[in-house]
Amino acid sequence: MKLHDNNLKQRRVRWRAEGFTLVELMMVVGIMVLVLRLALPTLKGLMGGKAHSMARSQLIGDLNSARTMALRNGTPVYVVFMPLFTEVGRRSGDVDAYLKGEGNSMLGEQSISYAIYAEYLPGDQPSDPSKRWLTDWKRLPAGFYFAGEDLTNIWRSADASGGNRLAFSALKNGHSRQDGVVTRQMYLPYIMYNSRGELSARGNPGEVRVGDFYLKLTEGGVLPPAQSSNGIYHLGNADRDDPTVATNKTRVWLHINGMTGRAGVLEEEPGKPPSYSLWVHTLKEDPGDVANKMDIWLGANNLPASDRTWAQAKMWGNRDDLGVTGIVPGNLIFIGNPNGIRPMAVRGIPRAKLMGLIARLRRVDPKIEVRYQRD
């Protein structure tokens, strides 16, 4: 009996020596949480950060990664977006057959996904490009998508390419590039970084700078096409929210600097959106043509027409010497009216629409410079 009691006492002493108290355990857990917060600040989004902050951080990070890849490879890199099914451009090959077959999963990526692509990689011969997807297709965080007007603006970022626009033969590495003996060609919206990390378009010959770019993410949902019993998507458009009726939805604006290629955030104003006025400061294209295209865009976005006084011939004189004499003209010089006040082009435009208008104007005239201020 006494021997049994001694064994119990020895066990209790050993347990105390080898174990931890509750206070000690809580202190260890507290230190671990503190270290995680200090060492991994990106966990902030997982510990209560706002969804729109996560969405913009993801896209900004991937845009800047594409720029870095272009600089490192010394060849253009493209950030490619998946539009609606009916917005996919078709030139040759049976695109519908491809999207019914090995490309079918892409129908589930409409308006929510993007990937990074390179036509040429270091060491490629001009006649033998690699045509590689550098990343898998990545979706925006749930609850955000690319609105139709933004995908249209991305389409226009390549307008300067003309007939030299990049075509895609497959949407994933390993997919067939041909339908029979015909090489498949599909057109998707993309943003191009040239080998210097600038925003550009494919010119003939060479590359064309396209200036700054503005892009927004819209809060809302996108429902993919219906699926058959075996999980195959039906050939058709996803159901995408119309942002014109979603007046209270969050919109997160991004800005890409045309010269540096770096992407950043344009902060949204809290509360009631303020309105802005815009002036045209310099431009290369004919002011009347720019004004016409400005009014077309304003009308398509249910906004009043511009004050076309700014575009009258008497407001603009000869061109400066910033172009290449005899080849590329310089910008028009503003003369102004007798009172010397530069006429306002647009008044009372919401910030979100303002950035869309500026993006459109830069597609029309990459050399245009505008000024705006809050009303």
C-alpha cells in the first residue's frame, strides 16, 4: 500500500515538471498571434479586411507582376481578360467548337478572370514564338467583376494596333492551337506592357504608347452559363449585373501610369459622390473630332453633352515642336478667347464617369492632357 502511494506521488511530481499551466499556454498563444501580425501583414485581409481592399490589392499586384515580367524578359507581356462569350472576337478556326470542348471551362470565367500571357519569351526566334500563358487564369475575389464598360475600355487600349492586334490560338497551355489545318484565332481584351514596362499597343512597325489607363472593379455577381449533368457549360453568356442600375454598389478605381507602367489606387470619396469639371489642356488630334467622340461617350453613359466651345477652331493655333517634323505632328497650341479663360469641356460629371471619360479620351488621342477639379 505504501509502495503504491509513493508511485502516485512520483507521478504527480513528474507531471508538474513536464506540463504547462493555463496561464503559460495563454501567454504562448498571445505571443504567436503577435508575431503573425507583425511578420505577415497580408493576413490583415483574412482577419477582417474589406472585400474591395482585397480585390484591388490582388489586381494591382498582378498588374505590377506583369510589368516586372516584361522588364525581366525584355519582351512584351499582356494581361488578358475573359469577356462575355459573345464579346470574344473570332477570325478563323472553330471557336465555338473549342469552347464546347477543351476550352469549355473558360465559359465559367466570363467577366471575373484574367491571366498573364507572353507571345515571345527570351531566346525565341521571330518566326517561332512560344505563345505561353505565364500564369493560370485568376478570378477576382467573390463579389466583384469587370463591368462591360470597363472591358470595352480595355478593348480600346489596343485600338492603336489596328490590324496588328494580338490574336490567341488557345486559352490555356497544352490546348490545341488548330481546328483541323486552320490555326484558331480569337480576340480578347488585354493590356500590353512593352519591354520597358510602358503601357503600349502593337504598332506596325514597333510599339505605340497609349498613355495612362483607368480601370475599376464593380461590386456585384456574375452567374456562369447553365451546366449539363456532366458539368459542361452551355455555350452562352454569363449573367452579368448591369452597373447602370446598381447605383449603390461599390466601385474600386485603379490607375496605371502609362510611362512607368505601375498600377495604384484611386481612392473613392465617401458618402455622396462629388461631381467634377474637366478642361482639355493639350491634344494632337483635331479638336472637333475629339469633341464628337467625347459627346458619343457622354451620350452612351446617359450624361449631358459637352460644351463644345473649347473645340472651336479659334481656340487652337499652330502645332508645337514636340513632334517629329514632317512625320509626326506636335500638339496643338491653345490660343484662347479674348478674356484668356480656357473653356470648360465637361461640367458636373461623377468621379467614376470622369475616369471612364479620361480613359476613352486617351484611346482617341494618346497625347491628350486634361485637367479636372471638384465642383
